[in-house]
Amino acid sequence: MSTHYSRRRFLTHSSVGLLAFAGLPRVLQAMEGMHGMPKLSPNKASPNFKPDVEFELFCKPDWVSILQGKKTWVQKYSARLLQGPKDTLTDIAGSYLGPIIRLKKGQKVRIHLHNELIQPTVTHWHGLHVPAEMDGHPQYTIEPNETLVYEFEVLNRAGMNIYHPHPHELTARQVYHGLAGTIIVNDDEEAALELPSGEYEIPIVIQDRRFDGDNQLVYAGHMRDRMMGYYGDRVLVNGKLDFQLDVASRAYRLRVLNGSTARIYKLAWDDGTPITVIGVDGGLLEKPEVKPYVMLAPGERLDVWADFSGRSEGSQLTMRSAAFSGALPKMGMMHHGGSLAMGSDYPIFTVKVTRIVSDSPKLPTQLSKINWYNVSDTANPNKPIPIAISEDHMAMLLNGRLYQFNDFHDFERIKVNTIQLMEIFHAHGGGHGAASQEGGEHRGGMGMGMMHRGGMGMMGGGMGGSMMAMAHPIHLHGQQFQIVSRSVSAGTEADYATVSEGFINSGLKDTVLVMPNETVRIIKPFQDFKGLFMYHCHNLEHEDMGMMRDFSVE
Ligand code: C2O
Ligand code: CU
Ligand code: CU
């Protein structure tokens, strides 16, 4: 106990010193990164591409009513269909969120992105498997009044994906001010299930925001806010405060997205009803999973079967974020004890039964078929590609470096049409837990010495792990991956026990929450397309600080 106390005190007092010494070079590095991004001329429509669906997508400032009284300035996506099925675009009335984009597997899609902001932007199709040049990599960022044309075929299976900005170092700010939307892909396998649809299929986009006395969004760029992630003090669903869903007494399909920049939710129904999960980021599970609660980190999606049959007219049910611990550094907690501290218990939205109906669809026992890979199918069964997380007071890094364009470790060059085993782990403290597993030679080189060239060695093994250790939602562009294993090393078991039952490992993912001390092994295919595919923390403040890298698929 006393050791713990003095350690914390030591860090508090020394952080100013660390900032002065160690911080400066990294801040400069980050600015180089921004200038290091090439400027390309925006892609134009290709005459040989015959789209089934074509629409214009606009990013522009707008004013929307969120609070009583004065409207709030936002940045918003809007869209206009040029050709294709009428149900391709659905506006969410009165919301700053962009329209729901519905696509079908196999469709050829052309999108004209018009930047009507006063700053650069680019849009990324989070979760879609598209060519590298169509993926919204920050190198394709366009200036105000420019148009960027995307053309791709929908290769994904059914699932809910996201579109959001990805300009280097501006992503969090643009998402926070409203630029985000969902892309729902449908396919025949899913259609055969006849899951609840139309008015019975509801998007639930969960975000947190902070408003000033003038009803305007507040986004602070203080170093500490960026290190911990920025947290609002109000929860919005589909852009609305105190969201209430009026339902009939039957089964619904809730398509849930955590669209927050940093906040992690532990979703649970307030009356103890378990959550029935039918899908995650990469689409349907093979079979439903019934969970007491589900963790949902920024960028993650959840497909929920919510059956309100048998409930009486007027009855209510609330989706809450239940209490959990360990996601933020203990130091961070002290500064994020506001009215909506992450990990505290608070409501997210309420469901009210307003209509009694007599029949309801039944939950299918078999949902889909997933083509799983074995470790022996990977190109590197004994040598996982490392994704090393390192944390200190001034920077959150992946594989020891801040983002820089055209900067690759050898193991970040991947042969196209291969399947790779990867291991995501915390690099600090070297030698503990999973680091002692057979990890292959890559991992050895990722120790503290390499991570911190600049005299931060004191934060390493000597302290048995970083005091800045926190949870990171790690996202990989391109194809969805499968989770092979999760393991936690000693020291944080009590915290881990507050979240561990809430992970869904039985579906395809593109974002995985990695808790402090946790090691996650994944298998990811790199098929069809060469080029740059990013991997980064989907805590968007971390992403913007450079907790992001590229894989070069060659
Ligand atoms: Cu949702 Cu590279 O991001
Ligand atoms: Cu993505
Ligand atoms: Cu992070």
C-alpha cells in the first residue's frame, strides 16, 4: 500500500520535469509527421467503372438543435443519391450524424466526396475491404472545395461499418464535431434469416460530448485530455440527449456503434436481462451469444437481438454503462472524476413499450457460417507480427514509433494474399506475462530500450509496468480478423474481472479492446489489394497524436 502511494506521488511530482525534457522531441516529431504527408491530386471518376450505386457525400458546417434553445454548430455529412436503389441513403432526422448508407454485397459503388469544410478532410470506410487507394488513407486528404472520387466493389459480408474522416491529426476533432455515419451492408446469407428490419431495426450510435453555456461543443486540446482521451459529460444516442426508443412488445434488432472518440462503455440492461449478441464488427456470429454485459470501445459495433415480448404497455428498460475499472491510468482517474467518469455507472438510453403486439420473430439458433483460419494457415505461425503498445506521459506509441508517412519496420511489410498471425501487447515492463510466451524474434526487439530512445528508461521494467497503462481499442484497416487468444499477466486481475465477461471473441472484428497487461493474438488476412493499410488506436485522440502506423502490403 505504502509503495503504491509513494509511487503515485513520485510520478505526480516528476511529471512536470518529464514534460520539459522528454516531451519536446516527440512534439516536434509529431509536427514533422503532419508535414511529411504527401499532397496528391484527388482521384477522379474512371470511365471504365460502371457503378450500381452512385452518390455525392458532402462534409459541411451546419447548425442543429441538440439542447434547448440555441442551435449547436457542427460539421455534418449529407448525401445525394445519383443512381441506385432508393433505400441507399436514409437521413437521421434532426441529427448531426450522416445518413445511414445501405449497400449490398457485390454492388459497385461510386462516391463523390465534396469537402465544404474550411479545413482538409478525407473519408475512411471503417470495416470495408476496399483497395488501398479507396480506403481514405490520410495521404488522400483533400483541401476545402476539392472533390475526391471513390470507386469500389462491396466485398464485405453483411455487417455494420462506419464512415468517418481520417485526415492526419484532425480525425478526432472532426468526428467530435459530428462527422460520422454508419454503412450497413446486406447479403443473401443474412436476408435468408429474416431478422427484424425496417422500423424494427434501429441504429444506436453512442457518443459523449461536452457543451458550453452557449450550447456549443467544447473540445479541449490540453495535453492531458489527449493522453487520456477526451471525455464528454453528456451521452448522446443518434445525436440526441436522453434518447428514448418507443417499441412494440416484440423482437428488435439494435445496430449499436460506439462513435465516441475515447469513451468505453460496458453495456447492460438495468433489470438484469442479459444482452443477446448476434453480431459484431465484421457481421453476424455463427450462433447468438448471451452475455451479462458487453464492452464496447470506440469503433466497435454490436448487433443486438432485443426481445421486448411479454413486457407490459408502459414498461421501461434502460441500457446503462455499468461500473468497471482499469481502463484509465490511476493517475488519469484523478483528473477525470467529472459527472460522467468513465467506468462509473450511468444511463445511455431508455426503451419504452408503447404498443402490445401478439407475435414476434424467433431468434435463429444458427446465424451464419464463418470461414475460420487456423494458426497453421498463417504465413508466420511461430513469429507473430508485433503490435506493441507503449505508454508514457508524453506519447502513446505503436511498435516504438510515432506515425510517420513512409516509415516501416521490416515486419510491417506484408506479402499480399497471405494470412498473418499478429500479437498485440503492452511493451512496457519487458519480460512479464505474455512476453515470456514463445513470441518470436520480432518481439525481442520491441523492448523498452528501443521504444524510448530519449531517456525514459526509468518508466520501464523497474516499475513493473507503466503507470500510464490504459485500455486501447486497436483497429486494423482492411479485412476483418479473428481473435485467437487473450491473456492477462499478473497484477491487474481484479480490474480485468470487471470487464472480461464482456468481450465477444466469436465473430470477425476490425477493432479490439486491449486492456492493460493484456495480450491479444489475432489472425488477419491481407488479400486482394496491395498498398498502405493502417493500424492504429481508435481512441481518436491517441490516433491524432500519432498512435498509428501503416502496413505496406506488397
Ligand atoms: Cu475508424 Cu483508421 O479508422
Ligand atoms: Cu478503419
Ligand atoms: Cu490508445
